[in-house]
Amino acid sequence: MEKGPAKKPDNKRGAVAQKVMKRIHAKMNDFTRRQRFLAEYMIKFPEKIGYLSIAKLAEASGVSVATIVRFCNTLGYKGYIELGREVQKSIQFEMSTIMRFGIGRESVKNAHQDSTFERIINIEMDSIEQMSNSVKRDDVDTCISMMSAAKNMTIIGNMGSASLASYFGYAASKVFRSVNVINQVCADSPHLINDLNRDSLVFLIAYPRYPESTLGFGRLCKEKGCKIISITNTNNSPVIHLSDLVFHIPISMTSIVDSFAAPITFIHALIAEYSIRFPKKTKDYLNSFEQYTKSMMIWHKPG
């Protein structure tokens, strides 16, 4: 029996991935009977699209892998991977840690060929490949020029991104004289923000679920006229409107641990590129860095 267009769900999960959901509703009358089963499953459980393998999605929705492939093509996507990535980008900011835990468990249920350990490594490698293909060389050149022109640099990242801000700050301090890191709300935070001006460069690092503290600091920096470069995951990120330059660096949300292989690789490559372009500055700063660590007796000496 043929069914009419499915009723749009009014729950929060049905509101995510609006572009994909609109396409599904628009094409509902064009789908085959099996494709409608799949469409209704996706509308009900959008958070599973892309996180489940195509085989697991076929099993969960009660259709064949071939049906999923044809379904994606009907919607205008090259395949399930392309559709899944689009949904993931728009849904990540709504996923709680417990939801991520549930998705991670379901994605490996009855999957005997790979352990969770191997699956996560493959996901991280895929994220690095996506990053490599998406970052534009012109944007890297612009970023390097902005870093060179700045009088000082501030790196802001909170919650899960605090570790990225610390890593970035430590690496940048080897090639840039004045680097501050704000990775938590503390007594020094207002002082660090107050000293910023139009000659300052700010890096905002923001990933789902986008800490409000990062956005608050970003708005203050914008008011002071700072140049802002954002490292985030999608055009839906709330830091986009604050930014002069944006790098979209993908992450995965398939475990309870933040997936930062791609952002760390990007930061590493950016600092290395800067050091090669400005060798004299870098050598001077590295000498200062070594003198500092020596005077503070930071490194262990055998014996």
C-alpha cells in the first residue's frame, strides 16, 4: 500500500540535518516502497546516519545495501559516505557524551572483523585525509601573513578544546614571541583580553558542543578589533560570524573521547610552515626558548 509523505517529526532530533531532511521529504513520493522504509528510519533516527556503517544501517532499517546506495543517489549524493558526512556536520553540536557512547557501541555491535581500537584509528586517519583535501593553500598563506603581521597572539579553547589550545600555544611559543593561551575561565582571563587590540591575532578553537565561554571571549575580541582565525568543524559553527578566516577541520563523534588527530596535525603543519618561511625569526625565538628552559632547569639531566 502506497504511503503519502511522512509526517515531519516534532522532536529535537528531527530538527537536525535540515538540508538532508528537506530533500527526503521532497522526494518521498518518488521513492520505492523499500526506500520509504529507509527514509522513515532516517527521519526517526537522524543521529545514526553516517555513524553506522552502510551494512549496519541496512540491517537496522530492514533494507539492502543496494537500496541505500540508490536512495542516496536519488537524493543527489554520490553515495552513503557523502550523505552521512553532511548529516554528521549538522548534528554534532547536539550530541551529548552519553549519545556518543551509545552510537559508538551500536556501530561495533556484532562487528567481529575490527576491534574498537582499530576502528577509531581508521576514523582518525580518514579525518586527516578529509582535512588535507579541504584546507586551501591560499587560506594557509593568508593565515601565515596574519601571524607575521600580528604583535601578539592569543589562542582560546575551552572544555575539550582546551588541550588543543595548550598544544597550539606551546608550539607557537617556539616561533612567536608573545603567545597567550586562554583555555579556562580564570582570574587572568580578563587581563589577557583587556590587553588585546587591532594589532592582536586571536585563534578561536571551537568544536561541538561549542562552549559558551569560547564564544564569549570571541565576542570580546571582536569588539576590540582583533583579527580572528577560527579552527572549527562546519559552517554551522557559532564562531563563523566572529571570524576573519576559518579553517574547517573535521572531527569524528563516534566515541566518548574527542577526536583531535586532524586539528593537531593541522596545527603542527601550520607552525612548521611558519618556521620555514621565517627562519631568522624562528632561530632567534628557539634560542630564547632554549635559554629559558636552561635557566629554569626544566629538562632532566641524567645522573
